[in-house]
Amino acid sequence: MIVPRSMRLRVRDCEVDTMRRIVTRDGDGQSLRLTVKSMQVLLALVERRGEVVGRDALFARVWPDTMPTDDVLTQAVTQLRKAFGDDRDAPRYIETIARAGYRLLAEVEWVDGGPGPSTAAVAADAVDATMDEVSADAGATAPDRSRVARAWPWIAAAGAALLALGVLVWPRAAPEATTVPQATDAVRAPPEVTYRAITSAPGQERLPNLSPDGAMVAFAQAPAEGQGSAILLQDVDRAAARALTVPPPGSSDHLPVWSRDGTRIAFVRTSRRDCRIMVIAASGGDAHEAAQCQRQAYSQFDWTPDGRGLVMGGLRGPDESSAPLQQLDLASGEWRTLQYGIADGDVDLIPRYSPDGRWLAFRRNISFADLWLMPAEGGTPRRLTTLGGDIRGWDWLPDGSGIVFSHVTGEASLFVYSMADGAIRPLPSLPTGNAVHPDVASKAWSMVFEIDQLRSGIFRFRIDGGDAESVREPVFESSGVDLLPAVSPDGGRLAFYSDRTMSVQLWIGGIGQPATLHPVEGLRPVPRHPPVWSRDGRTLLVIGRTAAGDGLFEVDAGSGSVHALAIPDGSPAFAAYAGDAGLLLVGVDAGQGRLRLVLYERAAWRALATLDDVAVARYDPVSGDVYFTRPSKIGLWRVDAGLRHAVQVSAAYPAPQHYRHWGLAGGALHYNGPEAGCAMVWRLLSAASTVAVPCLSRDGVAIAGSPNVDGAGTWLYVGLPLTQNIDIGWAALPVGMQLPR
């Protein structure tokens, strides 16, 4: 990976933010985010500015150890020209030399970048459950691998259970609590790390976990479509995997976690109505039940330092205000709540003990998450990071000097956090796919991770015919990632997010009229939730990125004009029209990653009412009520439009991990998440259990939930995966990682 010399690079009359990969033109102020490979091509040309750099040289420099097609380089250069406003036929920046390569014509100047971008600046570009770019290296393939597009790590996981990562810890030195600082907001150059895939089977190998010595990896894999997943073991030298567990019919095994001594593996076994914590010898044999899952649900967990128990991320009961970590005693099968500082509304997940067993770190909250640290026995947690973003798994380094974590900042990337000074350094990007859910061996400097690769499209299902099965119809063809559709009230137009132009944009088009499909310019959407149409179909509400963070925008569907709305409180996560044209419902960051629903009067942006502890809310034009889910609580709630009296209307659906997998059709509530034997159902929540539940998709979970139904209740629109593959990657880590102690 080519490391930039500083944060800022001047290329003629453009400025390049090298860490965030954003090119801004001086003349019109327009900016474009580059893919990782486009940025690397630019840096390679800058190194030899004025010289012809051959295509083979660029392939070797930017796509090492892969077999890319010519198209990936052409696409990377095309994106650079688009960012610079360059003309291929009359170039001022990049010249194409026929049958030879490319030459950078523009003057370049490295600008002193100082200490590096702050974590707050990085977080401003982060997205909760965000879209990844489809990079210009979509045609690059690793040796002996089929051609794949870049993946979006959160898509394939959208319908999976709230999955856990195990931590493998052994006694090593760790910083004193009094010396663990807040993040200094420094970001350093990445260390040298080489990745390789160690699995390549079709389908999904999920949540890998390394043995303490780093020699073997355990992971979950479904042997065939429609069958439950089992736990497999494999040597990291890519030997054939063998089955460790054989789940009973109708059951699936998930989340393998090695014990600290490497002799046992704990995992979760689920069926349609049951959830159990299981333990099996790493050498094989029969698994035995340790306990029932608390509230028949589960999340990420780790072994306790003494090997006598497990600690699991929190899940809230109906009358509980927060979701603290829970500890399971393996001998008695009893759960108890850990006693430590946690505020109302906090949700603590992915707990991992430090290598010496003295500290317990975890991820706090979901939409705007950060890493926190406290003594292993409990106490007052300290906030380590100030990202306020989407953290997709993490683990301690073997000597306790730092933490490796996956964070979505455009695409999912790996970073290293230093416990000594709070500095954050990026790890190199993968040649293809995205690295999520890293797991580090406790006695070896190596890690495994998921390589997530996926392409998706927009489909619709006819839901007014009463059929148990419905044929899906593609709406707009695409070779990229399309998702989060929103159909206009009259059913004639569709808005959705897509990266088909190599940058994420809002697209609008007439259904059945592909020639009308067009992007909205001047808006950088944050696609954690679908756009929302006004009742008259004239405008849409969209969350978008600004230099200061996320903002709320209103888009005129006819002209494409974009208007920023001056939300006064916090960072907006979602929004909805509230029936009256002068009122808006907005979910904002209430602090420490918790969301609050606010009813605004638009004329003066006055807050008329608020409701705390809301994951996502949707307005029902039929009843005039607002429906919402809560973080870490199972079920759905209804509140009047004034946000005064909230009541629970479903205690069974959706589970917290599927908090967006529900929708309204003609005033009726439906669930569209996975169930046993079906990746996406269309369950009427008010119906009796004897009513047939249509299975709309058996081979793909609706991406990020959020089903959308037209005003007539005829068609259901969802984003579904077209190609879905998750492999396991491995990397040796530099001993010590050059982190200050």
C-alpha cells in the first residue's frame, strides 16, 4: 500500500484529503470521494509525476498478488478525471499514452498535514450501517478466485442474528487504568500487513475465531441452502475444514469462541423457538448444554479470565432502561448482571477481556458507537474512542498494547488503536472485499476476519394476491449495489441509493421506465435508512453528509434541487414527514450514541415533543400514529403524533438485530426479516399464528430491512443480494505493531 506523505496534496487547482480520499476543486467547490484503488493510482502517478507510468507497473504497485483486468485500471483513472474535472481528449491532469500507460501532467505539492486528521473528522465521514463504495477494482481477483465486486460488510449481515465475536486472552502486560487516556485524535501511517484468503467456498463462512496459538480457526458455515449452519475447524494454512458440530434438524450453530487454554469452544445453538449456550471440546465429541440463552436471545460474548463463565452483550427486558453486560456461570447455568456504570439508554455489546484479564472493554451503543474500558470486576467505564460510528467487531492485540477494530468510513476498514496515547492508525485495505469482524490470536501475532463481498439490486413482490409464495421482479438493472427503495405514494416512481457511478447517490426513476432513472446531484446521501416521500409525492427527506457531519436535506423530486434543513439538535439519523406539512419527525443523537425522536415545527425549528430510546420511527398516514423500535428491546411500539402516549403493539417482532425489518401497508404492521427456513417473510403482525406466512425469499435477506409498500398495498419493494459471498481472511501482524508503550 502506498502511504501518502501528508494529509493534504495539491494537484493543480484541486486539493486532495489523502486520509479521507476526497478531492475538492477550487473553482466550484465540488468534491468527490475516491475509491481506495483510485487513490492508490493517484499516489503512484504522483511518485513519478511527469513520467509515463506503464499499466503493468501500476498493476504491480496498486494490485499486488492479484490478477486484475484492464478495466479496473481504466475505471480508476476515469474516476480520477471525474474528480479533477479533467478531459481525456484535452487533458490538464492525466494523459493517456496509447499502448503504454499514463502520465500525470498537473503540478503537485505536498502540504504539511500536521498531526493527522482527528477521529472526529474521520467519524464525520462514517455511517451507521452505511453503504460502501463499489471500488474501481471490481474486476480484480485474487489468484484462483472468481471475479467479484467489492462487498458491503453490513449487507450480508442484515438478516443474521446479532452475532458475537470471541476473544482469546492470556496473561500479558496491560496499561494501568490511570494511564489509559482519551483518544488524542492522531492518525498515523499504516503498518505493513499482507492479507490472504484461507477459505473460498461458495456461500458464507461467518465470524471466524482463532485458537490461542493462532494455528486453527473456528467458524460457522451452512453446508447447503436451507440447512442449518455448523461449526467448522480449519488450519490457517488453508487445509480442508472439518465439521466440529452436527446441529439437530431445524437447528443452527453460531459464534464459536475458543477458551483461553484452547481446550474448549463455546457457541450458540438456535432453532425457531429455542436458543442455548453450548460447549464442546476442541478435539471433538458431543457438545453439552451450558445454559439457556437469556430471554431466548443472544449477542457477542467472551470467556471470563478464569474459564468458568462467559460474558455477553446486553439485552433489555421490557422494564429495563439500559442493556448492561451479562455474565453466565457455566457450572450453575445462571446469569447475572455485571455491576458497573451505565446510563439509561446505553447498550453495551462485544465484551472482551484484556490479555492479562484485568480489563474489560466493550462497544457502547449501536448507531453511534465507541469503544469503552473498565476494570474486569466492574466500576466506572472510560471512553476510549470518539468515533461515534459503525464499529464492526474488534479485538485486543496479544500484548494488550492496542486494539484492532473494523470501522465503516466509506467502506469497512481495519484500524489499530494505541492504549498508550489513544492514536489510531489504519491498516492496509484489502485487494478485494472488505474486512470486518477481526479476531486476533492471544498467543500469536496473527488475525482472521471476514472478507465480505456482495452485489445487490432492487426487487418488488406482489402482496395483494394472497399467495404463499410470490415471484420477485427486478425493478432497475444494475451491476453495482442498489438498496433502500422508497416508492412514491402514487406508486409511479422509485427512489433508492446506488453506487452505480462509483459514488453513492440518490436515484429517482419512473417504475417501468428505465430511461427516466437519474441521480440527484449535489447531495452525498448517508443511506442508513431509505428516503422518505412527502404525501403529495413532490419532495423527499434524505440524510446527507456535510463538512460538519450528517445533515437533513429535502429533495425536490421533479427538479432535483436540494435544500438543507436547519435541524438545531444533534446529528440526524432518520426523518419522516408527520402528516402536517409544517411538522417533521427526526431521530437525533441524544449524546453518547443514544437516539431521541423529536417532533419539530418547521417554521421556527421549535421542538414540540421528544421521545427517548428510539432506534427508528415511521409515520403511518392511515392512523396518524408513529410506530417505532427500541435498541436492544424486542418488539414494536406505537405513539400518537404528539409523542405523548407510547404503547407496545408487538412483543415478538422484530428482534433488536432486525430493528429495520418491518413496515406499514395500508395501516397494517408487517415483519420482513428472516425466520426458520426462510430468509425473508412477510408476516402480518396482527394475524393469528395459524395464518399462513408468505416466504418471499429463501436465498437472500432483505438488505438493511426497511420494506416499502405502495399506497395501494399492491407491491412490496426491497433490496436483495444478487451475489452473496463471505470468505475468511488471515494476516500476520507485525510484532508490537510499533505502538508506543
